[in-house]
Amino acid sequence: MTSRLRAALAIRALRLRASAAAIGSRFRPSVRCAVAVASRFRSDVACPEAATWRFRPCLPFALVILLVRIGAVAATAQELPRADPVAAGFIPERLDRIGAFLDDYTSNGSLPGAVVTILRDGAVVYEKAAGHRDMESGDGMRTNAIFRIASQTKAVVSVAVMILQEDGALLISDPVARYLPAFARTTVAVPRTDTAGYDVVGANRRITIRHLLTHTAGVAYGGGPGGDQWQEADITGWYFAHRDEPVRATVDRMAELPFQAQPGSRFVYGYSTDILGALVEEVSGMNLDEFLYRRIFEPLGMEDTFFYLPPDRTRRLATVYGHDGEGNLVRSPDGPGMNTQGQYTSGPRISFSGGAGLLSTARDYARFLQMMLNGGSLGDARILSPATVALMTSNHVGDKMGNGVGFGLGFQVRLDLGAAGAPGSIGDFGWGGAYHTTFWVDPAERLVVVYFTQLRSFRPVDDHGKLRALVYGALAGQ
């Protein structure tokens, strides 16, 4: 099926959704299903047998399905090429130290399992799966395992916002309230200096989209002064998969609660990118899942990246583990919550968290990062312009973060090698996720590194630092 035909069917599905609005808010999943069938590898994203979709069939939807099935099956994404490590500038025996390190950490109880993928000049030079996908069943880790990537979702949604700027649909200097009116008058909780408690004052300026992209809007994850109001509103922590309300509804409720700092005054990590996700929905007229699929995942060939897994992908989902009081790995419980397996294969499936909701594979995420390293393109797909990528990966927050790093539009950026205190290059950018995942892109070395595991533990594990040291230690130099 051609891209033009898929686009035409997507437009038809959107028009049908609009005409059938009376069916109710659960109509979105059925439209998502119609669009998804247009691609072989997304065919069951919202299929009827997933009862949690609360699928509601309708005649127009059936007609769309018929039209889609007439078309040819979409071609799978072209695999990333492989490169000889020596030709790519690596010392093979030093690369092998990465595998030995992962084998050691997954056998000594530090990690349940992990996958690392390293690209140089757009080609895979090293890939390793170690340990177990699921320890109880004995199923070994594989490079195509699917991981909850939590805050690594933020980089993807930040790209979505910049796509809309390039479309002419918004400017990042715009006030958020232009698109989300609930943010017209926000407040800030100010701790009292003489007594316990806090006072709520009005924000001294409007929050802009750029504030959200740089985490300088003042919105945290529901703690600190004013945290009692966030608790009462049941908006704390980054986990949204259990929510039976669209993110837009949650975000509108956030706007009524006091934030932690005045807009632009300091770096405050929290719900900023969830708010951006709601903004993308408002501006694009699609839910966030649809927009990311059409404008990022499908063009880049990211076949295994979802907010909620379809049935045929669930067996590849890595299990989450933590450490008990004696340092032993223990399986996290089932159910909703930040320290559980989460409801990524079940549940309402309507809360698309722009801040922490995605699941992906190391290979898929490497494709996304290679697009960024290439200046916004991968293969024939142009996602962003080089100028926009340069803007996103420049420091926008001055010295608010310290430790030799700054923050761009969705990415941390290295500013000072000595102050950062770890191998790398000035200008490398990256971030990580709450399940102990991490990534970075080094334009100077033409490197992409993705490291995925599934660990929610209060025990410190030094694997991220060791991986970085081993990767740079394996480079042969120019």
C-alpha cells in the first residue's frame, strides 16, 4: 500500500470519526483500529478482541475496513545496516568488554536483563542482549524485547511539537493558553518562611510552549509545596496507564493546581511533556497516539513502539523487577502504579501520556535517535529540518542544571566535559527513563547508544556510568 493511499484512508477515518461524534468518546479507539489496519505491522493496535478497547462497531467503520483490505500489504521497514566494528573505528576486543559487563551484571543480581544497541554513522556496530526477559519463566532476553521507556517518551513528544511548528501550526514562543485555555491563569505555591505551610500566588507570566519543552514551566510531579492539593486531585507520579480519562482532562485539572516555581525561573522536572501531549492533540485534531504514529513512527519504520501493546506483542514485553532489602532481584507486582508491571497490555487504553507512556525496542528507539543525528531524516523520511534539530539540541536553560549540562527542547545537552565528569563530547545529548533505561547521541563521534533494562529499584546500580566508559574506551580514534 502506498503512503498516499494510507494517508487518504487516514483522512477518511478522521472524517468518519468527526461525523460519528455522537457515538461518544470511546469512538477514538475504533478509528485508531481503522487506521492501524492500513499497515501490516500495526494491524491489531486496537483490534476488537482487546475487550479493554470497549470497541463499538459502526457501519462507516466497517466500510473503512473493507476499503483497507482491498489494498496491498505495507512493506516492512528497511533494517538498519550493519558495519564492521574495525571499519567503524572500534576496537573489537574492547567492544566485547560491554558484553562481559552485561553478562556479569545480569548474573550477579544487579540487573534482570538488558539490551544495548550502538550505532556509528547510521550502522549497527554492536548489539547485545543479556540476562532474562522474564526470570520466572526462564525466558532469555532478546534484542527485539519491548521495554517501558517512561520519560524517554518526552523526546518523542518534543519532536512532535517541533513538527507542528514546522507545519506553521504553532510557535514555541506561544502561550500555552492559546491552545489549552485552562492555563490562562496558573498559580504557584510559595513556602512560608516564618511558619509551616505555603501561600498560593498568581504566576507572574504566562507559561509558553518553550517553558514546557525546557521544563522551566514550574510544574513538578505533584510533590513539594502544594502537594496536598495534587494528592487530593489524584495527580501524582508519572504513571498514567491506568487512568480512565484522556490526558487532556487530566491536564486541564493540573492547570487548577499550584505549580512549584514561577515560569522561566528554574528547571523543575515533571508533567510539562504531558501538557505538551495534550497540546499536540488540540492543535493536530488527533489523539497523541495517532499523531505520533503518522508523523514519526510510521515514517521511521518504528514497528514496535506503542502506548499500549497489541496482543501479538505482549510476549516480548520485558518484566519489571526491583531489589528487596537484601539486594535480591524480585518481580514487581502486577497492577497499576509506578513500581508495578503497569497496565500496558490491559486497562482503559485512553490515557496517552506524553511524558512517560511509550513502550519500544532498542532498535526502534535507535532509529528515532539516528533521525536526530542525521539532522531530522532517516532514509527517505524527513521528520524535521536540520535547523530545528540544531535548535532542539542547544542549551536553552543557561546554568540552571549545573554539573556541566544544560537542557534543550526535550534533551539534556553536555556543555562542559570536566564538570560533567564522564566520557563524552561537548554537544552530546540524551536522557533516560524511570525503568532505568538511558540513551545518548554524540554528534562529534557520530554515535547513537541505546540501553534498555526494566528495573525499579532503590538500590543504586552503576551500570549507566560503566556503559559510557566502556563505549568510549572501545573507540580507536580518528
